[in-house]
Amino acid sequence: MPSSSPITKKTILDRVRISKSGCWLWTLSLTPNGYARMTRNKKTILIHRKAFELWCGIPLGQVNHRCHCPNKHCVNPDHLYDGNQSENMKDVSSLPGYKNSQLKFSKKAIRTGLVTVPKN
């Protein structure tokens, strides 16, 4: 797909694998921090934010997002809701297996399915 073509719902759905937990796991490029991304017109687009815009009708930049799940690879707009960064970090730190502000989870939390990590 040319880097100037628009990102649509189909563009996103064609590039995810749906997990048992309902996460839409991105199968392409990730940011250094592990978030799903695509490049359009030499600009990085974070796919979880674009998905929220497309499915919820709220343009990028007009809302902060909180995540229902800890999976940075997840782009399911149902796993996002309005909130701010501080609230998001509180949510994440309360998840089982959370270790520190770098959003790392214990091997036990991953092994037991408390959190899911996609295989790349």
C-alpha cells in the first residue's frame, strides 16, 4: 500500500490477529516503545489512536486515551476510552504482574494469561 493512501478500517482489520482476549494484535511495524504504527506522508501514525478515531468518530488529538488492556500491540478501539495519561498509568499499575513505569510484566503474569504478549 502506498505511504500516501488513507488508513481505513479495512487497512487496520487486514493487519491484525484477534486474540482470545479480544485484543486486535498488530502484525506489522511497531514503535520502539511497542505500539502499532504505520507511516503516511513521512509521518508516523499510531494505529490504536487511528482505530479509535475511525470506529468512535473522535478525531486524533481531541481526546486522551486510557487502555482497558496492557497490550501495547492491541489496536482494538473497544479497549480504549477517554482519560488522561495520569489515569492511564494508574490503571496500568493496578494490573496483575505490573513491575514498573516501563510497562513490564512478570513472566508469571504472561505465562498464566493475566496479560498477553503477541509473538512477532
